[in-house]
Amino acid sequence: MSDCFFSIIIPAYNYGRFLTRAIDSVLNQNFERCEVIVINDGSTDDTDILMQEILKRGDPRLHYIKQENKGLSAVRNLGISHGGGAYLLFLDADDALLPHSLEKMHHHLVAHPQIDLLICDYVAHLPDGREKLRSNRGLTKQSKQWFHCYINNQMAMANGATIIRRSVFDTVNYCEALRQAEDIPVFGLMLAKFHCCLFLTPVLRNFKHVDSMRNQINFTPQIAQQLTDLLFDSNKLPDFFMQYKSDFLAHQFFQLSRNYEKAKQYKLALQCYQKSIKVSPRLLLKFGRHIKFLRCVVKYLFG
């Protein structure tokens, strides 16, 4: 589309039951200068049958690509190569844009043409039906500090609520060897190297459910180290941000500790907690974390 402003890329892997909602949340917007690219990443459910029915509607903004399963990084890179819009948005197949989102984001981006990365608020829809606003309203206005906030999980960023100028991907891409948490090094590099802006308006409903949270336990110490090496590549990341490397790795181990505790794998949880302290001894000053550690010790010893 020659007049396309937004390319919305929807990776689809065995989420056929959610896909219509995601697609319609875009095509039913009151904004026409967009395209939707659905990429079926080797789904084994009814995704292909469903897409064939949706394509019969004849909406010229909708495009469909099928490939063998290669993972989210490969899907995102493929979407980037096919997207014709000035800005890209990766919408997860189980999420949905809120009404009028594209119009609001377009208005803001046109008014501020220097923006490379627009970070929007979103609504988290929890498994029990409750909804919570995820906002960066309390974040410092000094964008140079956002990188540190992000790597310590103090910044709300979600696919579908993050809009990226297409030209950013001339120098940044997704590592296809990384099959999980692929967004972390990409978002980190963007925060460190490009002009980023907060848009304190919710644009997305981010659905949390059993499938969406299951991969947390598949996150391993090896992946934590791989993420660290990718993000803190001295050939890509400006020197100023290299000082945060140990903080990032320590936080990854701490998150692993919490995930293992939730899965009742207390021995692994304690091991990851100890690794986080070893990587960054400054964490000894965070007493709230020690309470979680002691709670885990009790569960490990007494069940």
C-alpha cells in the first residue's frame, strides 16, 4: 500500500481461537491507512482454515503468509521485510487494539515526526477477568534513564502498544537463534539508541491466560546469559549503557528465581537467587528480596 502509515504484523502460532478478535480489532478501527500482515508460523490448529475464511471478506488491507515453524524472531523479521508502512506494530494474536487507537497514535506521530519509538500505555486483562492499567505515567522524563528502568522491569512495554519507525530496523533486528524473550534485546537497543517518546494513552488490551504465561518456566539461566550477551554487545550498545550489564543479568536471575518458586521448584529458585546476588552484590541492600528468599527457604525445607 503506497499510502500505508501503519503495518500491523500478527504472528500466529496455534492461536486460531483468538485470531479473529486480533484482526478485527485493527480492521474495525476508524483509520484506513494501515495494513495487517498475518504470519502463520507453522500452526497445527485451525489457523489456516480460519484465515481462508477471513480472507474471503476481500479486505485489501489484509495479507496472509504461511511458513514452517521458525519462532517469533523469524516471524518478526519476515514481517519487517514485507511491511510497507512508515511505522510497524507487532500485535500478538491473542491481544486486541482498543477502539480509535490507530487514529490517536497517528495524530501524535504526525505532530512529533522525530519519534522513532512510541511507547503507549495498555490494559492488562487478567485470567480472573480483572483489568489493570499498565502506564508509564510515573516514569522520569529523562529518556536516558528509561533503558535502566526497562532492564529492571520498571517500565511498561508490550507488543501492540509499542510503535516503531520502519527505518529503525535498518540497524536493529531480531535474533533468530533466540526462541524466547526475543523482544528484550531489541527494545533495549532501541531505548539506548533512538528517539523514544511516551504516549500516556492506553491503546491495547493485553490478554493474560494460561498459555501466555506458561513459557515463563521455560526461561532458563542459559537464556538469561544469552539475552545479556545480545543486549550488551559492545559493537551495538553505546558505551554509557554498558555499566548496567551486571544489573541486567542479576535481574534476570531474580526473575527466574520467582518463576521457579511459583512452579514450586524451590531448589532451582534458591540457586537462581544466589546467582543474582553473586552477579550483583548490591542486591544485598534490597531487603524486600531477602524476605522472598527466606520464604522460599522455608518452602524448600518444610514443603
